[in-house]
Amino acid sequence: MKKLVSGLLSLAFLAGLAMSGAAFAQEEEHETPHYPLHKPEHVDWSFAGPFGHYDKGQLQRGLKVYTEVCAACHSMDRVAFRNLEDLGYSEDQVRTLAGNYEVEDGPDAGGDMFMRPATGSDTFPAPFANPEAAAASNGGAVPPDFSLIAKARAVERGFPNFVFDIFTMYAENGPDYIHSLLTGYEEAPEGTEIPQGTYYNPYYINGPSLAMAPPLSEGIVTYDDGAPETVEQYSRDVSAFLMWAAEPHLEERKALGFKVIVFLLIFGTLLYFTKKTIWSRIEH
Amino acid sequence: MSEHETTAEPGGEPTRRDFLFLTTGMAAVVGGATVAWPFIDQMRPDASTLALASVEVDVSSLSEGMSLTVQWRGRPVFIRNRTEEEVEAAQAVELAELKDPVARNENIPNAEATDLNRSAGEGMENWIVMIGSCTHLGCVPLGQAGDYNGWFCPCHGSHYDTAGRIRRGPAPENLPVPPFEFISDSMIRIG
Amino acid sequence: MSGDHSTYVPSSGVGKWVDSRLPLPRLMHDSFVSYPVPRNLNYAYTFGGILMVMLVVQILTGVVLAMHYAASTQMAFDSVEKIMRDVNSGWLLRYMHANGASFFFIAVYIHIFRGLYYGSYKAPREILWILGVVILLLMMATAFMGYVLPWGQMSFWGATVITGFFTAFPVIGEPLQQLLLGGFAVDNPTLNRFFSLHYLLPFMIAGVVILHVWALHVTGQTNPTGVDVKTKTDTVAFTPYATLKDALAMVVFFVFFAYFIFYIPNYLGHADNYIQANPLVTPSHIVPEWYFLPFYAILRAITFNIGPIDSKLGGVLAMFGSIAVLFFLPWLDTSRVRSAVYRPWYKVFFWVFAINAVFLGWLGSRPAEGWYVTASQLSTLYYFAFFLIIMPLLGMIETPRRVPNSISEAVLSRKNGGSGQPAAAVSAPEDRA
């Protein structure tokens, strides 16, 4: 019987291998050459692992990078200003921050739409009125919305990494990808033809080059907490910020998970001994 | 699923076993009860509802004797620029005559239901702002109607006076005054 | 076995009053307390109970998610994101539901393979097995439609591809697909009806589960020896013995479930489903959820025409056939011995089948190119050969090992040092109908 149980377990394990095939197989162009040309590099994120938590200072810096650089083209439709309290801002600070933006409201008594300063319950206003306008201003490519980008991008992990990922709890595909992309622009190698108006980036998931020019440069954003004003640092901060934007309840989730699993293990141990005691009455 | 026999077997060690079974059973109960929480929790108003913006209303066009109904938190809010007669009628009422002597004004908790406490305050007595939802069962009362020429709820016949105080009928309380303030001479912020 | 006579004795006046009017407590007592189960069941037999709990988990989380979900192409994606961000405990409920579907399938596949190994489909349990296959089909339909609801890219294109199966049928194909979609492409009507059916089907599953359990309680459970229960010493009472064992297995199962929910909740999903559906752009690589991958591989393995059947129809038929064949399993297996424990050759073929099924799943996640295609074809061949050739033939030519005379004997011989299988004559296989 033991054999069967272990057989089933190993089967379950193998099934695990197969199922993760699904997880990594998406978004991948399998005709040669394979994209991305380079796998994303791993960053040591504060929010990785069973006790992962966001670094509030980093998120605040990331917000700054987003608002001062990315927000010119990328919307973030699902994040409201009130959510920024998660980043360690007070209600008043959030109100002030939101007040810097104008949002459309209405209709007023006369039936006209009007602009008013944003409040905490408004979401970040989009830079373009609609996807068509966004495409027209960006050479035909619509800059994707950033609310979920950190969960909507995952580069194939490949065998056997996707198996190890279960045990190492690797779930930072998104921010790793974003960071690698932002820091990965380089000169196209000799002989590589890339479409006009695109920029070579071997980390790009859908081809050798993308329509977005390298958005970050040294000193483009001023940090007031003494963090280095480098592309590397900007990129890390904004990647972490985007992870927060996509998964705001991550800390809560991991903290609750720890409690649940500890409870289940204690309960399981109790049940094990209860079961053993009861079954000891009979031969089996 | 963890029902168990707690009967001690003859010759066994009743205390230790019973303790084990009891602990296991309790863990099951605690675990089960805790799991129920998210299923109930999800029904409470969500974060976006709670954070709902306050409403700003321009009342400059509201001359004496005119009313406006705006929506706040999904419910109607009456804003009325009352006439002299209405204010006087309301001021003339003795507190003892009132069915509900509490002002029900969120801006001044636990105040008496005088006309001043129901209105927008000193110098603004003509303005009254109330949630237009009958305190009986939530219908929207009709304005300038009923026995007291204030508000009248047609659903079950509750009569409110010109300060929105319940005078007759099944409703238990005065129409509630929401948190509001005049942010300028002509703008009211509710919430 | 069961239904001999009830041992339920109402303890109170109220109990007696109820018992003489609606003997529901008696039914529960006889089904889940005094019900005799073979004493030698191993942990592979705990998955039936786990599946019942998973069905309840899915229905409960589904009902509360439906309180916040909006089945409209304009709002579906936003309402799911609202659940994830704003609704109290919403992220927890949604991750439970999404990962719950996967764990439901993990459990059901283990349950099915256990049945295959121990011959649970053989007489007199044919109806029990067929009801199980019906449940599997309903689960697949439910899972597929549920995956469409978040209205992400993978939802949309998965729905497009899967409803496209029906166009493979000549003449009726196109009208059938349009009937299913309520239009010419996946759109609002499709989403609405999928939501309606996704809500309905789990209750139909629950209904068939009741029949499944009823059938189980008529014939009694199999056990690892495959020998029928003969005397009272072969069995133990369901409560506390089986309930405790089931509960323990369930808690262990839930540890894995919780690990996925809380630490890697998106591991089993697709990143593309966090992009709102766009009918104008197909993701570069479409794959179904992991639990459909083996069937998807079978679909794609048929790249050639078979006589008048073109490869498209052939693929769809092969895919449906891979599940349909399970209905005939009770009559395809000709062996007179029930359990694989006493069938040395079947055991080998069984494990090859299991590994092959996992391999098919992996192939399903690969693009249909190069050697993957050939491998899928070979794997598909073995999948069908296992049921249609190996099972009927092996039963006739295989020499089974000696089957113990009773469950008690098997239990005791194992306890007493397990002298292995005495070289006695092959006993009469247990196959009383």
C-alpha cells in the first residue's frame, strides 16, 4: 500500500511538473529565435519569500519615478490615490498629492462636463483619452496600463526551474522582467535588423526591440531620501512600486498564509495522534 | 469531520486521551469558525465604497423657498432654503411637543432638536440639509406636504415639520442631518 | 454490505419524533457513522472525501464571488480587479476559488488513478464508475466556463479555441458554434450564458455526487486487495475510523492548498489573464489550464486525415474519445482479478499509463512543432492502446498472483511479517456480480 501512496505522490509531483508547463508556456514565441533573447535577471526583492513585505521607502521612490517619468505615457487605471496610504502617506498627504491632478467630472447643472482637482477616491488620470489617442502619440504602439503589468508579464522559466519555483516560492517574474527590461537597452549587435522607430532590448518579451525608448537616465528623478539617482536604482524602485500596484494585498496575504499553515500543521499533528490512538484499537 | 468518542475505555488512560481528543475537536471548531470570517467579511462595504468622495453642491441658484435634492452615498439629500414662515413655525415648537427630542445632526451630536440645531446654524437658519430617507422604512418623503407643511412620507404616513422633525406617524426619529459645511457662501460640501 | 439493517437509535424524544416522520438523521447515521468500510483502505482512498470538501469550498467561494462579479464584457475584468483590491477578503476568496479549481482537479485525478489501479470500475461498480466519469465531464465544463469569466486574454482566446472544436463537425458545426456563442464570436451573450451555466453546473455536480455516493453505499467500497468484504471483521465503522483518516488526509491536502493560495497564487495561472480581453489581438501562445493539457495534446496530435475524417475533426473526436473511452472501461477490462496488487503486468502498464498521461500534459503545454508532435502522437497512441488493446488482452493472458481469501487474512499476513505470497494455487478470483 505504501508503494501505491508513494506512487500517487510521485504522480502528483509529476503532474505538478506538467501543470507548470502551462504556467510558463504563455507569451512565448517558439518560432526561432526565442524571445526574450535574455532571461530576466533575478533581483533580491524585499517582498519575496514567506515573510516578504514592501519597503515603503522604495515604493515612495517608485511612485515618484512613475509619476515623473512613466505617467507621461502609461495610465494606471485601477490604482486610486487613497491606495497610496499603503505607501506610508497620511490621509492629508494623499489629499495634497491627489490635488495636483485634475479629473473630469460632471455633468453639472448645465449638463456640461467639468474639471476638478482629484480626491482620494479618484484613480490616477490617464495620460490619453483613449487607446487610439495613445497609439497616435506613440508611433502606433499603445503604452500598456500599469495597474497589473507586474502580474501580466512572465517569461518562460523552462525546465527544471519551474519545478524549483514551487519550492523556492518564486513569484517575482513580473518585477524581475520589468527591471531587466528597463536596464537592458543596448546597441543592436552588428547585423541585427530592427524595425525603424524601435529600440533594441534583448530582454523584451515579444521581439528583439520595442517601441519605447529607454525611459530612464541618470538623475532624471530627484530623490530626497539619499538613495542613489541611478538608472539601476530607479528601475528597482519603479519595479517594486508596480508590484505593489498589481498586488496591494501581498503583505497581508503572506502574513495570513503563515498563520494558516501553522494552524494546519498543529491541527494536522493533533489529528495524527488522535487517529493513531483510535486506530490502535484494531489491526489494519 | 473530526467527531470523536470521548468515552474512556476501561483500563486506558482516560485523562490523556480525552485531552487529546478534546484539543483536536477544539482546533477543528476554532479552524471552522475562523474560515467563516472571510465569507461574512466580504459582505461589508468595500474599500471603494467607504472612501466615497464627499459631494460639493452649488446652492447659489437656490432662492428662498426652493429645494434641491442631491445624491450622497447612494441616498437623496434634501437641501432647502426655507422661507421665513417655515423657520418661524419651526422655532415656535416646544421641545416637549416633539416625538424625538434629539437633533439627529451629525455635526453636533446629542444636541436638542431645536430648530437652530437642525439648521445650518447661527445666521444660516434658513438652510436645512437632511438625508431624505424616512426613518421609518426608508422611503423618500415628499416636500412641503403633510399636516405640518414640512415633509410627508407617502409610504406609511409619517409627517415631518418644516425642520424635518417627526411629528406624527410611525417613523421613530427626525430626518438625519449628514455631516456638511458651507465651504463658501454658495457651496456646500456634504460628507 | 450496507442497507442490511440500521443501527440508528434515536436518543431523545425529538429524535424519535423526527425519525418517524423524516428519517434524515438515520440516513446520515447509516451513511457516515455506522457505515462499514474495509479496514485495509489506504490513504489513496481518502480523496473521495477530500473531493466532497473541495466541491463545498468551490461552491461557497463561488457564491460569494458572484456577489461582486458583473457578467458583462464591459465590467467583468474590472469587477474581478475590484474583488482583488477593494472587497474585504476578496483577494483571499478569489485566490481560493482559482486555486481551488486546480486542487479539485489534482484530487479528482488521483481519485481516478486510484480507481484504475484497484479496479474500482469492475462489476458490480459499473454505474458507480460511470457516474464518476459524468462528474468529471461536468467538472471540465464548469472549469472551462469559469475560466472565461475574468475576461482576460486567456479567457477570451481559450473560449474562442474551445468553442471552435464544434466547427469541426460537418454541416451542423457552424450553427452549433453560433448557438453556443450566441453570436459569431465570443462576446457579451457568451459571457452571460457561461456565467449562468458556471453557477448552475456545480449544483448538478452535487446532485450526481449524491448518486455516486448512493451507488457506492449500495456496492460498498473496494479495497487494495480487491477481495469483497465477507465478514464483519473485514470492516470498521466509518466513524471514527474513516472520518479521522479522511480528516487527517484533508488537512495535509489543505497545507498544500494553502501554500499555493498564500505564497504562489498565480503559479497555476497565466500571466496573460491579467490583460483584459482584446478580440483583435491573440496572445502569442495559447494554452489551456494545466488540467486540460493532456486532452489538448491529444487534440493536437491528430495532424493527419483518417480516411474521410479530416485532421481537425479527427483531433476533436480523439479528444472527446479519450474521455468517452472511460465509460466503457468496465467492459474493456477482461481480468477476473480486481486489484493491480495481484496483477504483475497490469501494474507495469498502469504506471506507464500514468507517466504517459503526465507526459501528455507536458506536451500539451509545448508548441505544436518539431519532435513534440511525434511525441504527442506516440503518447496518444499509448493512451488509447492502454484501454482498447492492453486492457482486454492482458486480462486473458496475464497470470495473476494469489489473491488472499479475505481482507482480514491479507491484513494479518502483512502484520505477521508478511510472508509474501505463498506459492499456493491461484485462488478463485473474486468477481461475484
